[in-house]
Amino acid sequence: MLERRPSGSCRRLRPSAPTRWASQRPTPTRCSRSIETTGCAKPKTRARSCRSSAIAFRRPSARSTRPSRAGSRQWPSAVAFDSPVKIAVVGGAGRVGATTLFQLVLEGVADELAVVDVVTDRAEGEILDLLHGTHLSHRVTFSGPGYEACDGADFVIITAGIPRKPDETRLDLLRKNVDNLRDNVLPTLSKYAGQAFIIMVANPADVLTYQAAIHGAFPADRVIGTGTLLDSTRLRSLLAARLQVDPRQVFAYMLGEHGDSQSAYLSGATVAGIPLQQFPGYSQALVDEVVNATRFGGAEVIKRKGGTFYAVAPMIVELIRAIKDDARQVLPVSTLLNGEFLDMRRVALSLPCVIGRQGRVQLVPPRLTDNEQAGLLKSYNVLREALESVGL
């Protein structure tokens, strides 16, 4: 619940409480010294004349100070989001994290956003920057930048990781990011948000998804990696551009690893319900070109601008909406497998899944051609080798 503070000063929060910002529209704020100047991330102790009912510093509400969900408490198989939704973004000061936060604010998905990052000044800057635009978007409460802000979160989006270099594959990042997740991120999250949905975005996404799913502190069905949801989005967008149709009417998948071994599933692809191979303009050469551009599309963007995030953010929000709204949407996401399809075990990779309030409600086994099956199994073997190389 938002608080209105009478005419007075912006005052310092007690050290025990994470910094929080609340926004309310449309009352304007008039201060003798601006928020940007005083640096509300670290409020001044001196009195300032602030006549504002729109923005207030406040201590955590009853909702955010409730006991952590970590520990022995168990959720039912399906979660009802009847109360305000809280989403934490670990790595919120990075480019993917910040862009995702912006998308979440624009779409009004959450009531509270926790911006968590070890780079505290930048995280606080992101909070203020997002807060300043809430008059034109949605009412949101912000908290951060410490991990304690994750307490009570319904979703934790993990984007934190060592960045990928232009000539580096996702699997090259494996050991560095596995160590970081094991030693830092997972132990801390299990303390504050042990029963939240974990949305794994950091690379290598499939390896880190598997590591989080078997960690033991999180229900495995609620650990979901974005996996080839991004690659499938790229594939559909590129096919639509070449065929000159609405991308929302293109349905095709990239499956397996979110990386170089990903495998295209096109035998069941359609455009507005019409099989892809029967659609005007189709050719095998066109498809081969698009699949190649999809497989290496991320590396191409990284080479030119240093990172990918504009396609990533809406993809993450789509996944969260499917869970939050119990949409039962079929999405190609990375989840834990133990022999459910093609006897692939002890791995997390992307297959079409029904996504709802349980997380992964069920797997939807695709009817693959022999070549498609061989490609998927090759991707599985690549991931198993990677997992074994770090003892997973």
C-alpha cells in the first residue's frame, strides 16, 4: 500500500530495511532540491522542503516483511496469484536485467520490482530512472539493491552472470558461471526466496537451469530456463520477414540447447495454420538461410553491439505472464528432463511445454523427422558432456 507523506523532508531509512520507492500517479512532485540532486538512493539526513504526495520513502510494507518462503514450507502444486505480485531481477543493473525491468514496468506485470545487483550505485540509478517514468506507465513499488529485497518474491529472474565475449560460445562461459551460481547466487536466493519461480536467463542457460533444478532449495517444476524461447522468437521473426507476413502467425521452433547445437523443428511449422512448406515463397534455401541466421544470431548481435537484450526482455515477460495468468501456453523452454522424451536424462534443454501456475504443467513431445531427432539428440549429448565436465 502506498503511503502519503505530509509536507516534510525525505528521511533516512533504518539500515535494517532495504531501500524502497513507491510511485503513485498523477500528483506532481515539487522539491526545493530535486531527487536527482539529493540522491534519493541514499537520502540526506538534513531537512529538505519536499511537498509531495506522489513519491515517498517508506519502510517495507507488511507484505514485503512476511517470512521468507525458503525452508520447509511447501506450496501447493498450482499457485494462485491473488495477492500483489513481486518480481526480483538478479543482475538488474546489467543491460538484460535493466531492459527486462523496463518491459515489466511498461506492461504492468508486477506490483513490486526488486532490483538486485552487486553494483549498488548502478542498481539504485536504475530504480530511480524507472521510478521517474511511472507517471506514464504503471504503479510500481521498487526495492533493492541487496539480496534481502528478494524476500517474498513470486518470481526471481536470474540475469547475473559473467558476460559473453564476441568470440566466445555460451559453453565457454560454463565453468565461470557455474561457480558463481553455486557459490554465490543459489545459496543466497535459497535463504530469501526458496519457493519462488526461478527464471534462468544467464548463460549457459541450460546448464544453469539444470544446476538450479537439482540444487534442492527450489521445486524443480518451478525452475524454468528461457532456453530456446529466444531462439524460436528469432526464428519466427526472421521467417516472417522473409515471407512478408505477420510474425504472430508464424509457428516454428528451435529445440535443444540455447546455443550452437540447437536444432530446428520445422516439419510441424505453420504460417496462419498453413504448413510452412506449402506457404507461398517457401524454399529450402530460404529456410536453411533463416535457420543459420537464427542459430548464430545472438553472436552476430554481440559482435556488433556487445550484447542482446531487446528481444530478450519481452520473451521473459511472455514466460512470466504464462505462469502468472495460468495461460497454459505452449512455449519452448528449458526444464529438467529425466527420460520423458527420447530417454534424455539428467539434463535441462528446451522442448515445447505447457506453462501455467504449476510452472511446467506438461511436456508436449513433438513428432520429429529422423533428421530432427538426430539433431535434438546431438544437442542433448553436447549438454551432457558440458554438465559432466563440471561434475553435474
